[in-house]
Amino acid sequence: MNKTLLTLCLAVLSQVASGQLDFSKVNTIEHPLLTKMDSAITAGQYGSITSVVFAKDGNVIFEKYYNDKNIDSKHNTRSVTKTMGSILTGIAIKEGKIGSEKDKIFDYLKDELHVAHPNPRKMEITLEDLLTMSSCLECNDFNSFSRGHEERMYIIEDWTKFFLDLPVRSYPFEPKPEDQPYGRAFSYCSAGAALTAEILQRAVGQKLDAFAAEHLFDPLGIEDYTLHYSPEGTLNTAGGSEYRSRDLLKLIQMCLNDGQWNGKEILSKDWIQKASTPKARVQDGFEYGYFFWLHAFGGEKKYPAFYMSGNGGQKILAMPELKLTAVITTTNYGMRQAHPYTNDLMDMYIVPAME
């Protein structure tokens, strides 16, 4: 190996080891599948895709923007923001502000003990129950009749009380938690994700947005973002905050690299492993960690991935086996085919091109 090539290889290895991404030069690769994907997106075959950015081995090798978006555009990735609740919980544990995810939520909500529909099981709800969308409360955004449906929360000022006042759920159409994989019954609940922020804010003793800036955004060099808040001013970890695609790629690259960034530990390796391993079964082929979705993508061969997901088919994804990170943003909000569209981009183009 000549000296120049050796120097380049060492630089790449150093970059991967630190978790850092270098956007000064995007090493776009020529691949017929990626050319075909680009043409299909441009032609509108996948609705309104706004960006596709991905990196392999820590090197950014594809970055394209569509539908009048560009490098500086901030994207409302909706429920991708839920995963911020997991990341910030891991940081709070690392900083000694929270004991563990096994802590009971009322340890941090001592002034909220008088709730509607009192039940001893409410007192046993843990942070892990919120992180895995599997608390005992009746909250299901996939069921418009659910008392805990997110649209009922958004018109209430006190989101914390909204969640805590919910009744205990029954299981008339599914097995009880003890009869399900991992001993949990998944129920998609934005109100529980929002409560995570309130608990974190009380635990860290400062505004959660300030804590996030100090311990997450600043170390990653994330400077241009728009945060959303609850009516009472708490950072909204149910959804909605807006980030640039490059910054979203930094977040997931940091997770792929076991919480490391530029030689600094942002999150512990232990938390990344916990957050990205199955804790609840959503449906066949899809499982859930700590506000991370788990699914395998690819053509003939499927590769496990953990990812942030949001309405419109948003995906902020890490695939450890291929050392691949990817960001796909869209404005296909509420579209039935939104998630299948971005699944197709991974299955038909990105993963096969990266194998």
C-alpha cells in the first residue's frame, strides 16, 4: 500500500472510530440503483420526498434534496422527535440525574399523585413502560376511539395530567402482556412520549431544551433547529421538532458508533444497546426498543436496523451490519403509502447498492 493511500485509510478509520462525519466533501458513488432511485424520486413516484442522505463506514456518499428543499432546509419529521426522549433519557442516566429506566414515574411526579381513575397499577408505571409504549394505561393513537388518542391531548393544556388521568386498559382483542413476546403489550402512545419530557425536566433540574443543547446538540455541532413545546412550555418529545438532514444524520451516526462523537461519549454504549434491542412486539417483522423502531431492510438478504420514524414515512436509520446510516425526509403526511414508499427506497435501492 502506498503512503498516500495508507494516510487516507487511516484518516477514514479515525473518522469512523470517533463517530464524526465530514460534510466538506460528499463522496458520491456511481451506482445504477442510486441513479434509478434519484430519477424515480424526481419524477414523483414516491410522493414528496424532500431529502435522502446516507453514509457508509462514516463517509457521506449520497446527499440529494428534492421538492424545493436544500442543505439548509429544516424538516418537520413528526414522531422522529419521540426518539429524542430515549436519547435524552440515556444522557440523564449517564449524568446521574435519573437512577435507571426502571425508576417509577411517580418518583419524579410526587405532586401528581391525585389522579382520576386511581389504581395501584398506575403507581407501578416505570420510565421503561413509557419508552417501550407499553404502560398499563388506555392510550392508543392507532385507535380513534381511544381516550388517550393524541388528538385529544393536543387540545388540553396540561399534557401530564391528561396522561396520568387515563384509565387502566383492558385486553379484549389481544393477549395480555404476560402472554406476549417480551412480556409487554405495545400500544402507540404520544401522550406517554410527551410525559417523558416532563419527567426528564424535573429530574435534570433545568429546562429540558437547555439540557439538550448542552449535552447533545452542542457536542454534535447541531446549531440550526426549531423545537416545539407543550402548551405549558415543556419540550415536546411527542413530535414536531425540525432539524436539517445533515444534523439528523449526525444523531443516528452517533448512535451507530455506540454513543461516541469526536472522541467524546455522548451516550453510553450500554444505553444504545438497550434502546436498540427488542422490548415489545409491534407486529410481524416490526419490534420496538426505547422509542426506536426495529425492522430488517434489503432485497434477497435482509439486514436488521434500528431507526427513528415519523408520520410521512420519515426514517432516520442505522444498520450496524453494513455500517450504514440513512436519513429520508418527506412531506407525505397522512398518506397511506408513506411508510411503504420509504421502505421501498431502503429495500430496492439503498441497501442493495451498499451491500
